[in-house]
Amino acid sequence: MDGFIAINKPKGITSHDAVAFARRRLKIQKIGHAGTLDPMATGVLILGIGAATRLLEYVQNTEKEYEAEITFGVTSTTDDAEGELTNFPDAKKFTRADLEKVLPEFIGTIHQIPPQFSAIKIAGQSAHRLARSGAEVKLKSREVTIYEIQIRNFEYPKAEISVRCGKGTYIRSIARDLGARLESGAHLSKLTRTRIGDFTLNRALPLRSIRAEKILPIEAGVTLPQISLTRLEADKIQNGQKIPSRTSDELVAAFFENHFLAILAREEAKHLLRPEKVFVRNLPTEKLIEFATRKIR
């Protein structure tokens, strides 16, 4: 049982809770998820099952889209509605035009400080555990990429926005930093992830609709550039050998006769592709036609 299921995570449960439910429902232990969603968030959560768990890191690195509601004038210890809320002193009221004016500062490759209450590890411990114990948590800024932010609706103190971004982006941090920039304070009051890679919300299953027959084939989670292998190349890859490179991409998904076979990484200096992750498959056998004493391929 190998493949992917995209679920619509409901509000109020952790991503780990969703994985635990899937394990019970499918009666299989080897299940993981790509891209954690906080308990207050809803939307697309990708579950990898069996051998597909080895591809979750690539799914997690793909582009994501969110719909978020930001409430200004009130800050939160967790930067979202789950934390302790505090009215921001002398919060500045602003217009939609003011918000539109500062948004370009948040688009592109920027540096972002993650929320203190996050799963980021500090000396082996989760930041949120340290924060809850009362310890001082100082997280370093991280480089993230935000491709687009659009205002869907605005009426102070609430703004509804859509965000298209790369891996590692915290929408909570966007809300917090927008509030600080506009001298109003803010927190993330609602969040729905509408897409991760090729998996979209309109095709995601309710959690309780998980069934073995709903599992998508492992190929569904391969969002990397693809190359087709010859039989000789496929045999070499399955034996852990390198093959000549014919692509400029750093990582590619290798297929043989429409069968997903491996993730290959490019070695630029030697112009080779080396196997990074190989999925051993029973490849189609070559058909031989016997003709007299000769074998014609």
C-alpha cells in the first residue's frame, strides 16, 4: 500500500492527530505528512503512505497557497488566535490603500523570524515547548520566498488575504509583521491552505473519508521535472549506478515506460546523474520473438 492522500484537515486537531487517524483507518504504520498545519488551521494536508513517505520532503518543498484572515489591533503570544490576546496600545487605524502600499515589502525573497511557538528545534527541543515552560526563545530570521499576496477583502480591523509562497513560510509571521509595520499590531485569526504542489483543496478528502481505494499512486506526488530512461539506464539506476546527465535541473524524477523509478541528482562537474532515492520496481520485461535460431529484439 504505497501512495498519497490529500485530506482537508479540520480545525482543532494537529497534523499528528490526522496521521494517527489515518494509521488506524488504513491499518498501516508507515504514514507521514508533508507541511505541518497548526490546530487552528484547516485545508490541504498531504499524507504519504508506505514507500511514498520517502517523497514527502519533495512535496513539502513545493509551492503553497493559503487564504488567511488577519485581525489588526490585537496581538497574540503565538501570533495566532490560539494564544493569549492583548489589545495593541494606541493601535493606528489605516485604510486598504495603506495596506496595499506596504505589501510589496513582504513579497520576494525576504527574511522572516518564525513564531516563538513553533516546531523549530533549539538545542534539540521544540521552540513551542521552551516557550510554554517560560524560557526565553530567540529564533534567527530565515530566508523565505513569497511570490504573491492579494487582498481579498478589507474592513478594518480585519483583512482577508491570499498568499502564494515557498517552503518554510509562516503566515503567522506575515500577520505579526504586517501589524508591526502598520503600527497597529495584528495576529492571524483564520488560515486555510488551499494548495500544496499539485494537490488542491477542491480535491482533498474529508478526514473521515480516508479509504485504501482513495490512495493516489506514488507518481501523483512526483512534482519534479521528469526524464525517461532507456532500459540500460533503468537497470543501472536500480543497481545504484550513475548515468550521463542530459538535463540542467538539479533534481529530476526518472521514469521507465511510465513507471516511476527514482529521484536523481545532477553532478555538474562530472555531467552525471546519481541515484538519490531509488524505488525498486518490477520493470516490464523486454519481449523476445524467437525466429529460427535467432532472437530478434
